[in-house]
Amino acid sequence: MKDIFIFFVFLIAAVFIHSTISTAQWFLQNSGTSNYLTSVHFIDQNSGWIVGTQGIILNTTNGGTNWTTQTTWPVMSLRSVCFVDQNTGWVVGTDGTILKTTDGGTNWTSQTSGTNNNLYSVYFIDQNIGWTVGEVGTILKTTNGGADWTSQTSGTSNYLSSVHFIDQNIGWVVGWNGIILKTINGGTEWISQTSGTSSTLFSVQFTDQNTGWAVGIIGTILKTTIGGTNWTFQSIGISNDLYSVYFIDQDNGWVVGWSCPIFNTTNGGANWTSQTSGTNYTLQSVYFIDQSTGWAVGDSGTIMKTTNGGATFVEEEKLNEIPKEFLLMQNYPNPFNPTTKIRYSVPQSSNVIIKMFDILGNEIETLVNEEKPVGTYEITWNAANLPSGIYLYKMQAGSYVEMKKMVLMK
């Protein structure tokens, strides 16, 4: 009798035991390749391109749910991709390679660069005007969409790794030995700026004519608020090499690099926070289309995506309850501000996908996308970064599909 009593005490207690786990807000997409991926560019939430080693070019038309190989150029390593609309884009790579498409990548044609130097970065401001940079101080410019490329005088023999313009006149280039060059006349003249470092810089980006960042080896992050006349160091807290930086405005930005997490700032780089990337592979390039939606790509065909800026706004608890059926329950509280809980049940091991949508059906965030063992789970979702309104959440597990509404009231 005593043994039976102890058993029931243990059983009742077990019902209330739970473990909290953190759901990564970067999730892996299937690239279909093991090639190293070096550059990613999107023009909206759906249409994007990635390039990499062995001349691979990947394209998606559904935000990365599916990636298709458009073409491969096996003798080339492609290093950078830039599109100005759904149809028109360029890629550059080894031995002076420049390729252009005018049909979204269905066909790519080779352009004459006039150099055999490796090209590392390409940037266009419209269908006609663009620049590419590379080895031994190479800077090339076109004003007719790449039909002709002309050499510009960089004044250096350093390798140049990244180029960025904010209009047809003002732009910057960074490269080896901490070199930063600026032009205010479209590249007719390039002026050296004092970076304050001899570290190699791999990536540069500006949000306007004053505010920009450059990143490089041993955790180097530089920022300017006066167009590059002065650069100040920012601390990320690690010494890993950083390969790519991307800001969507003066406050919100991300950096990625050598075998390290993704780092994000929401205050212009005054503070950088580590994000869980879900991979140990080196990430070579990061690109965002808004504050929530972005991609990072890198070694061994790695493609990561986030739909909430990479922040961990989701916590999940597994409850010790054995369910009999698939079930998605109504969130509580509802209405809510800013957090709410969503409980769901999985009666058999299944791949579970739970996504959030706005009232127009636009995907906001992926809460769950993984194989789940039998159990009942409870998600705590934080919508602090979203406006008031009606939102939808949808669960899919095998043939089970269920959608419910919730109201965020601030």
C-alpha cells in the first residue's frame, strides 16, 4: 500500500515537471550543395540569389523554402552577387569573371572585364551604373550595364575586398592592411581614409552619406558617423574574423564570420549581442531585406534564414503529458501584450512546423520547425517588436493542419 502511494505521488509530481529550451531563431535551409557559398542578395521577401565555389549560382522565388541551381561554371569561384530588380543582376569571381543576367538568372552571359585579376565584390546602384573591385587595387566601373568596364585609379596595390555606394557619386572600398578608400565623384578620384588599423577589412556598408561600418580580421568592427573622415572601433567581444556586415538602418545591423555566432546590434553598434545561428560552419555573407527577414550563407552549402531578426523571442517548454491526438490550442491570454502562450500536442514523433502570419497572410516568424518526439509543448511568444493587430498561427504535422487567430493589443 505504501509503495502504491509513493508511486502516485511521483506520478502527480511528474506532471508538473518541465524543462525550458530555447528555440533558435535562425533555421537551416536546404541548399542542395556542399560548395562554399560566398555571397547572398535578395530584392524582396521571395526572390534571392547565392553564389559560391565551382561557379555555382542558386536562386529562390519563395524566400528560400526551395533553392534551385541556375548554372555552374566549374573552373570559376564566384565571390559576389548584386541584383537591381527581379531580372537584372551581376556576379563576379576569379580571373576577372563578370556574368550578367537580364532574365532573373535563367541565362547568364559573360562580360569583358579587361582584367585577369580576381574580383571580390560587385555593387550596382541601377541598371547601368556599377563597380567591381579585386586584386592588386583593381577598381572597374560601368555606366552601360557592363557592356563596357573601365579601370579606375585606386592608388594602391592592396587587394580590395568590398565596395559600397549610396548614390552614383559617393562610395567606399575596403581591403587589405586596413585600407579604406572614398570617392565623391563616382570613382574618378579615390581618396585614402585613415582606418586606424592595419587589419584586413572584408566588408563595408553605409546607410547614408555619413554613417557606415567596416569589418575584418580578429573581430574588427569600425564605425563612422562623418562619412569616413574618422573611424572608431566597436567591440564584439570575440577575436574571430568577420567577413560580412549588413545594416538596414542606422540602428539595426548584423555581422557574420569565421566559425562564430551571428552578432546583432539594435543601437548602431554601441552593443553587439550574440545570436544562436544553429551552425558551427563559417558564414561568409549576410543580407536583410527588413528588420525581421534575413539570410546568412557560408561553408559546406550552409544557408540560414531568420524571420524575426535573429532574436530569441520564443521559449518552449515540454510538459509531461502524453497526448492522444494532434492538437493546436488557443493561445492564452488572448488578447495579449506583449507575450502569449501557445500549447500544442504531438501523439507520435513528427516534423512540426508552427508559423506566425499577419492578417494579410504574410509570414512573420517561424516558431517551430523540427522533429518533435511524443509530448505536449508550450511556447511563450514575445511580440514586443510588432504592432497591434490580428495575427494568425498555423501548425502543420504530417497531414494535420490547424490555424487559429490571436489579438495583440498594445
